[in-house]
Amino acid sequence: MERTVRTRETRQRRLVLETLRSTKSHPTAEWIFERVRERMPHISLGTVYRNLNVLRDEGKVRELRVNGRTAHWDGDLSPHGHFVCTECGAIRDVWGLPNHDWKGLKDLVGCEVIRQHCEFYGTCPACLQRERANS
Ligand SMILES: [Zn+2]
Ligand SMILES: [Zn+2]
């Protein structure tokens, strides 16, 4: 019995992770839930949330708080920043940012830096084009 439960949880977690890794759109838990449900009809939104939190705590996915509110999820752990469009909410990966060595910060302010996240806000190319077309 115990083993069956654990097997099911493992399958659920793997499917949540696979689904997140299959997209570059930095989806919400609801989006992931809709996709996962197609292959696992009895899964609940709460289970998807729980699995995302476990995966985050295990360091397998990244949680992004856009505007400090909505949680979006990223299955790509390689170091990169994010650009958030304030018009349509799209999140794009930003590559090639200069890599700072923050270890010196410990001497400077006495803090130990575990991770750094660079976020930019502005208007994405699609929204810029729409604005230009409307003006
Ligand atoms: Zn946009
Ligand atoms: Zn990303």
C-alpha cells in the first residue's frame, strides 16, 4: 500500500517536471495542471502545487514571482535572467548577462549570497510592434 502511494507520487512528480521542461513559456501552476491532466486525469491542482514546491525545494525547478505576485515556473536551471513584458505578461529568457562574482559581497556587507536573479521589465517586441501599428 505504502509502496503504491509512493509510486504514484513519483509518477506525478516526474510528469509535472517533464511538462515544465517541455516549455520555454515559464508557465503558471494552472497551465501545468491543464497539460498534466491530459495524461493523468485524476490529478488535482493542489497536487500540482505541492509537487512544484517539492521540486523547488529539491532545487530542480525555479519559482519566479512576477511583480512579487503571480508564481511562474522555470524548468531551466542554467544561469539566466528574465524579461517581463508589462503589457502582455510574457516572460522571456535573457542570456549573456555578465557573470558577477558575488563572493566579495560577504566581505562588503557580511551576507552570504546563495543565488542571484536578474529581472527586467518593459515592452516585448510583439507589444512594441502592436503599439507602432496602432499609432
Ligand atoms: Zn508583450
Ligand atoms: Zn527562464
